[in-house]
Amino acid sequence: MPFTLSHAAAVLPAVRTDGSGRGRLVPAVLVAGSFAPDMTYYAASALPRAMEFGEFTHSFTGVFTFDVLVAWALVGAWLVLREPLVALLPRGGQRRAGALLRCGAPRARVRPELVLRWYVSAVLGALTHVVWDAFTHLDRWGMRLFPVLGQDVAGSPLYWYLQYGGSALSAVVIATFLVVTLRRQRDAESPGVPVLSVRDRWLAGALIGGCAVVAAVRRATRWWDYWGSRAEPWELIPT
């Protein structure tokens, strides 16, 4: 999967349309777990050797250990940034988004049962990522199990179509899920969401967008320095 965010589609069956998790699973941790194995690739922008560590984060050992810690860190950051990010949305979309994301909800006390739920949710999320990648990336165990995935179709290996096609289809699935889920939320004010002026939202959006552009240019430059003319333009997508 060249687009990390598309991995969240694999955990949606464990999330109800009211935003709660099935069983005792925690949706935010499931989603974070589905991103966790790739986070080392993003860290490579600042830590050159982080790229090689991706081999461990995509292993089953990594799923049960390091990926769990990464997922928990992502959720911790999300809980801090959740309400401010919702405040950046247009006023018309803030209330339903706030209801779905449980903005302003009191923090749960840390108990052994909650830690276990977070651990299981993180592991399941990371496991979906690693298994999915096994069949869509070169020289993974899924490729060795089904060599046909390496056969060329119209000039590109079959796993390449699964990579990019899967990313696109999963993005559509996620967008559809969000639209349906948001429509089912109550249209009421969410506690904890700060009220920002239009100017504040524009300034914050410009800051976030500017940082994203700078990071993207840096990643693209490093990608070109490494691959040069050997690369294909569409390979910039996962970069």
C-alpha cells in the first residue's frame, strides 16, 4: 500500500457507524495501529537510518512490540490535537465531526483492562497492515507464497496494481464510511472544541499547509537524489 492512510480501511469492519469499536476494541488505537509500521519511513526525513528499521516494523515481532508503542504514541498525540483540529473545520462540519470523535469526552482512568484493550487494538491494527503489505510489496512472504503476484501484466508486476489500486479503492471506502457515519451523528455543539475566528483558521491552515509542502519537497528531493531517472513519476505518491 503506497498510501499509508489507506490502511485504515482494513480496520473499518471493527468500527461501528456511531464511532464505537466492536467488542472491546478501541477505534483510535486500531487506526493508529494500521499506520504504525510505516511511521519509521516518515521519521526517515529526520533520521536517515530510520528507513532500514521498516523491515523490523513490518515483521511479526515488530507488530507485537515496537508497533504497539508507535500506535500508542500516535493516539496520545491525537488526543492532544483532536479538539484543535476539529476547530479548524468549517463551522457547519464541526458539530457532527465533534460528536463522532467524542470531542470533550472525559479521559478514562488507566486500568489494566484498558491497557489490554489498547494493546490488542494496536496489535490487530498493525497486523492488518503487515499482512496487507505482504501481498503488495516485492520480496515479502506473501509474494513468496504466491509467486504469480510478481508476474508482469502490461509492463508492471501484478503486485504493483494491487498496491496502487488497493490504495485508491481503500481511500474511496474510507471516504464513504466517513460520509455515512457523519450523517448519522447528532448535530449539536461539541464541548471542548475551541471557537476560532475565520482569521485564526486561515492562519493555522496556512501554517499546517506550509509545513506539509516543505516536508513534501524535502521527501521528493531525497527520493530524486536516490532514484534519479530510474524512477517513475507515480512513485512520488508513496514518497
